[in-house]
Amino acid sequence: MLTFNNVSFGYDNKYLLREVDFSLKQGEFAFIIGKSGSGKSSLLQMIYLKNKPTDGYIEFDKFDTMTLKTKNLPELRKKIGIIFQEFRLLSDRTIFDNLAFILESTSTNKKEIKKKINNILAEVGLSHKKKNFPEELSGGEQQRVAIARAIVNDPLLILADEPTGNLDPETSGEILETIKKINARGTAVLFATHNYDLIKKVNARVLQIENGKVIDVTTSIK
């Protein structure tokens, strides 16, 4: 479903990632680990084309970065849900309206929007918070809203970029469990983290970025 083909990325004549080759199967869960500044976020950003590969190309679903036209970029991004370390919720809108905003941009009718949001908020355990504003929620609750936002369009792939980086250990575990449930229903997950305790809680592949290369370290980490 997702394949990196000899992908390199850099700027100012310096490479952050070099000759990266790996694949992610449909419905698979994989961790990306590495030191701060190693290129974890840059790798994820190339998948939804915030950044383009300097060399090589990425295939995702029916798309690839060499032939993708700008007009088809929204279609690609609709198939990808993104969870950031910062929650990035709209502070002037309720939780319901934060999610509705995403669906309205895809011309979903109001009846379907209401049904979909109610179902998703139930899935992440926040049905009772839909009329609240983000500042009225805890950090863990805000991140669960961010997860709901990421899955509201039924994506094929979730990209989680240090989603527990600002949370305490207990809340981090709860967020991981929520993402595991989403993965269990068939959504692939690529989860960037430096939290080794989380890695040990999931039977998943572990890919490490070291010196610009991506290597499989599953057997040495587990």
C-alpha cells in the first residue's frame, strides 16, 4: 500500500534521509524511531507531500510522487489521516464543529456529517464532550479529538507524528490503545515516536532512522 523507492530528502545540499527503501502493507502497524532531528517528521511529510522527495519516489495506494498532479493532491490526502504532537484544534469551534469542518470541505451533507461525527466521538469515548471547546478538555481528550479528526474520512493510512510527546505516561498508553483499535479495523498506522515503552506494548514492526538510513530493528528492540 505504501512503498519508498530509493528515496532521499535534503535541502541546502545536505541530505537528511538517504536511499530509503521500505514498504507498509494494508492494515499494518509500524513504528518509526530515531533521535530528535533524525528525519522522522520529514519522512512522514513526504507521504502526504508537504515535502517532495529529493530523489527516488513514493507509491501510496494508486498514487506516486513522480506522476501525481497538483489537482489530485486533495484526493491523496483524503486517504491519509494525520495526528500531530500538538493537537492543532480550532480554539473558536466546539469539538463537533472541529470535526464538521473537515467533512464540510468534502461536500458531505449535514445529516451524514451529524451521523458520522456522533459515531466517531463514541469510538474515541468523547460523545459527552461534543459541545465543549478545546480549552475545556484535558490534553489526552484533545488528542483523542485529533484522532477522531484523523479518521473522520475513513483513511487507508494514519500517520502519527509523536502523538504522545506532550502527554503523561498513563494518558500516552490510552492514546496508544485508541490508535490500536483503529488499526484493528483495518487502517494502517505509521507511528513516529521516541517512547520505547509504547513500542513494547504493540506487536508491530520497528523501523529506525539512523544516519539518514531506515533499518528494520524489530528483533533487537522487542
